[in-house]
Amino acid sequence: MTAGRAVAAAVLLAAVATAHLLAAGRPVTALTGLLDGTAGGLEERIVWELGLPRLLTAVLTGAALGVAGYVLQTALRNPMAAPEFSGVNPGAVLGILAGLTLGVVPADSAAGALAAALLGGALGGGITWLFAARRDPVQLVVYGLLGSALLAGIATMLLAYQPSRFGNALRWLVGSVEGRVWEHLGFTSWWIAGWIAVAWACSAMLAVLAPGDEHAAALGLRPGVGRGVALAVAISLTAGAAGLSGAIAFVGLVTPHAARRLGGGVPTAAVAGAVALAGADTLAQLAVHLLDDTHRLGVPTGVVTALAGAAVLARLGRSQ
């Protein structure tokens, strides 16, 4: 990312972040109070304890999914590859639900949700890998859809078997950044940042994989090993995103295309994902104010991304 693009990305992200905080109905004075060190009133405390953690959750989740999608699409040479279409995202959510069912994941444990999502994501990605073994990696998405359908069916069975244990199941199945506080970020934020750094370090490997297996082999890279590393990075990032926000759809599919149109790589995909999800959550908060004056209605962020992503998906499908 060039210096000019980095500055533009920073300005865009700052603008979206400001809009996100103001969308909750907080006055500008509450934000300026945090910046100039005079915070102390109720509004400032609400922004600090609820608004900022929610914003950072959206930024981290979006960045993780954006980079995960970029890694998958580049390594598999398929513009339709994404965490939700490779078995990774459904597997991560299934891992969380299974952990809650078995009682090994406390209902509000960020570390437990991350560990369960990591195991489930590895299961989902592994099933896809087995389905597509020794086949063209471009076809991996087809098998990913089969694996995702299987995992979604198992998750539905868990919900039907013990519905009373899943009072907050909607947040995991649809995806939401609402209700996140500083304690939820903790280790997960470092996990996501660390794996984004790993993905960035793998940029050269991804560039070798992108033209095809013959090109990679000619340059001394074993394609299967390279794709295995890419899958591990995507699983780790998706698990972090799912552990924070559940199954946010389409961010990992759409934002890598925007990053490539801008001529960028992993950093651009991270910023694009962060801007997209923070923007989607801004719209979700505005919808609450427009649809329900009492603010009892909550619009999950995943609903906004699903509606927007479906339109983009239809356009991508026509262009293939």
C-alpha cells in the first residue's frame, strides 16, 4: 500500500468510525470529551464502555474476514471463495454452539468462544479439503458449499435439541457486534492482529500461487503446502471473527474484490473489511432509530451484510 493510499484509507476509516459512534445517537460533545481528556459524564462513559468496544469489534471482525477472504480467493484462484463458502465460517459457529451445548464454553467467555470457533473452523475447512482432495482447487468452493450445508444442518439440530440453552443463538447464527465490551476484545484482538500480520508475511507465497500450480512448482513452491498454509491462516482469522461476532456473511467474499480493484493486497483487504463492517453496523444502528423509537429493536449487523452481500453476489455470479 503506497503512502497516498494509506493516508486515504486512514481518513476513510476515521470517517466511518466517527459516523458509527454518532449513529448511536451520542452527541458530538461526548466524542470530543474523550479526545480532549474531559470525559466524565454519562454520555462519555457510555461511548467509552459500549460505543468504542462495539466499533473496535466491527473493525477487527471486518478486517479478519476481509483478509481471510483475500487469502482464500488468491490461493484457490476462485473469486467466489470466502470463509462462509469454504466450510470455515459455519464450522466455527458450530464449534461455538457445540461448546455451549456440552457446557465446556461459558456463555460469555471470549477465550472459550475463540477456542471452540478455532476447532470448529478447522473441522469445517478439513471437511472441505477432504471433499476436494486431488481435484482442481478452483472447484473447492463447490465442495465448500456442501460442507457448509452439512455443518449448518448439524447446528440446526443442536438448536432443535436444546433450544433453552441458546437464548443468544441469533447473535452467533446471524452475526452481531452489539453488546461487546472491552473484556470480550482482550486476547482475541491480539489474535486477529497477529494472524493478519502472518497473512501479510505470506503475500509473496500468495503471489506465487495465484497464477497456477505449474507456476508455483516452477518457482519451487509445493502448491498443496502453500494452500494448506493459506487455509490455516484463513481458519485462524475466521475463528477470531466468529468468536467475536458470530457468522457475519459476505464481508469475506466482497471486500477482497474491492481490495484488488484498488491494486492492494492484505493491508488493503483488512481496511476494506473494517470499513465495510463498521459501515454496515452504522446502518444497523440507524435502522434501530428509524424503525423503533423505544430502541428495543436490535438489528443484527449480519442482516445488513447479508442483504448487501446478496446483491453483490448476484452481480458477481453474472460476471463469471
